[in-house]
Amino acid sequence: MKSHTPHPTAPGPKGNRFYGRMVRTSRRDPLSFMTMLAREYGDVCSFRVGFERVFFVNHPDYVKDVLVNHYDNFLKGNGKQRAKRFLGEGLLLSEGDLHRRQRRLAQPGFHHQRIAGYASEMAAASERCSARWRDGEELDIWPEMLRLTLGIVGKTLFSADVESKDDEVGQAMKAATHQYRAFKLPFAKLLERMPLPHIRRFHRGKERLRRIVLEIIEERRRDGRDHGDLLSMLLLSEEKGVGAPPMMPEQVWDEALTIFIAGYDTTATALMWTWFLLSQHPQAEAKLHAELDEVLEDGRPAVFEDLRRLPYTERVLAEAMRIYPPTWRLVRRAVRDFAVGEHLLPAGSLVVVCQYAMHRDPRYFPDPEHFDPERFTPEAKAARPQFSYFPFGGGPRRRIGEGFAQMEGVLLLATLARRWRLRLAPGHPVEVFPEHLLRSKHGMLMTLEKR
């Protein structure tokens, strides 16, 4: 039998690599561009942007190959590599043996028992948020969710009262996330040295955030106790049977900063889109409220023990992250030639997997633009390939705090929605804006209605 040899090319759009319509479209509207590629060119396609050759992989089996089965062959893309100058070698960006070691050291902080202990602070933070709201008030729910999740990540992961420093930390986070796109520009290293206003804001944000986190680390080192949070695990951990020392202060800083960013921004984004979708789909909202009224009949906040009794709430959040995945694509660079189906991904090429496009694939999600939480019943999930839905990535790089983030999203949604309906403010424009996370370009102005 004749052996099959992968073809070194893949189908894709044509055009001038610097000024063609394809390149302009990919940068102006990357979400439509990626969904167009999936629709018109199949499971593997390629195109060029500048001097880069990019392969777009859009089949669950191939996504699993890139993220799980052969993850060592696919390193983080240029943007993430340059971002190390801000985030250091934390779990989000480290590679190889360092990544595996850091993950082993950090993992105990996310064990089931510890995560369960974080739920009470999530409930308390939700109650404080609810107490601030007023019936009929209009507010941008995006910064409101950021404020809520920032307080939670500070308290549960670091036992720190960051709410009292909310403005300072929030502005530092905003500066960091707004500058993320600059890391992906071809001349980012040169731009970073120029005295431009946004570059100065970036460096000020970095230093403010560094100062806050290092103050917490120093205070904890003097204290020496296990506070039951992730920072204690990082400071006191030791790899059993290996003899490796605990993390050095700079390593703790890298991990703490990574979790500060990933631990509040992603969940806030998911909740913002969930509130928007519920405001547009009253039947799903009514079903959610019915479940909350039954489970939380005494008007109390949701707690850890309620999670198993809130299946529809969990489905609502999952469906929101299908339609608007906070992390909307992942970029890797192939270390060695790699065969994907009938095609060859050459060493050095960029490889993209896109949650936004995959989650809209009608092969796995019929009528994909329709909001339907019943897609996430146990039976429906079992009938789909594993990587047809991957909002948190996958494999060894799967977000270490995924269990934390999922629990947080469900408990916050349940606790707030049991008392409030949120309605999109009349005339407010909603435009999806893909930065490093999937934003709303004009925020999300909503009117609060007391139930």
C-alpha cells in the first residue's frame, strides 16, 4: 500500500501580503475573517501576513494535537513572547521544564478543597456589589464586573484587601491589557523604547502593579504562616522527592502577576457577555430565575454546596462563553514540521486555533448564532467532540485556575441574578472588539431592575 505524504501547502485566500484586501480584512475584522476561513477553506488553511506564514487549524482533532497531544512542538506566539517583558516567566507564558515545574508548585492552591474554601468570599463580594446597586440605575457593567472579580482574586488568592486600592490596581490592569496589542506589532521592541504616551502609561502601570504585589509578598514572607491561599502555596511550596527549593521572590512575583491578570479579567469578560445575552433572551432569563428562586428560596447568596443544584445557571454561563469566548484565539509557533491531516505545518510557521470560529461551527452547534443553554446538558456535551468547545484552552497549558473561574462565574451570576435583572440601555451600541480578550468596544451600559 502506498504511504501517504502530507502536502506542504494548504488552501487559503490570496492577496498582496502587505497591502491586499485579505490582510486589511484580517486586521480590521479578525473575527469575521476567521469564520470566513473556516467556512470557505475547511479544517486547515494557510495565508501570509507580512513575512509570516500562518496556518489556521479548525477541527477538534487537530486542535487537540496542537494543544494536548503534541504541545511541546507548539510554543507561544511572538506576542506572548514579547509580553514576558511585562509578565515575566509565569505560568501563562513559561515554556518546557520551567512551565511544568511552576505548574506543580502552583497546582495545590487550586485543589478542590481550597477552591471550595474560596466560595464564601465570592458570596460576600457579590453581596457587597448587590448592595451598591440601585433600582433604575444605569451603569457600565464591564467595569462593575472588573471591580467585583478584582476584589475576589485579591482576597481568595492572596488574602489581600485590594478593594481599598481598587482604583490604583484597576488602572494598572487597564494599562496592561490596553498595551497587550502592542506586543504583537513587528517593531514592538523599538516602540517600547520610544517616549510615546501609551508606552509611558504602560510602564507606569507595570510599576504600580509590581509595587502592590511585592508589598503583599513581603508582608507574607514576614508573617510566615499558611493563609490557605495561593500565595502561601507559592511561598511555602517545595517539590516533594525532587529537592528543588521554593520559588525565588522574582518567580513568586511572576506567578502572582499572572494570576492577578488572568484571575479577574477573563471572568469579568464572561459575565459581561452573559448579562448582555440574558437581556436579549427573556425565555432563558426566566428559566434561570426560576432555578435561582427554587434553590435560593430564602434570598441568600449562592454557596459552594449549591453548585450541583444550579445546572441551568452553569449552562447559561457555558453558552455565553461559546458565543463570546473571552479568549477568542490561541497562537503557537511550530518547532518542527508537523503533519495535520493531509497537510504539513512547516517548522517556524505560526499556527492559530480560534475558539470564536470553532464555537460557531454548525457541525457541532446547529444554528450557532442562537443562544441556547440546553446545548450544555450532559447528553449534548457527550455527543460532541471534546475540542469543539475549549474556552479555557487545553492540555498542560489549560488554565490552571479553570475550576476556580468556573465556580466563580456560576456563584456570582446566581447571587446577583436572584435579585436583579439587567437590561441593555436603549440605543447603546454593542460592537464586539477583539483585543487579547473579546471586549465590547463601547462598554456595556445596562439598566438595573430590582426583582
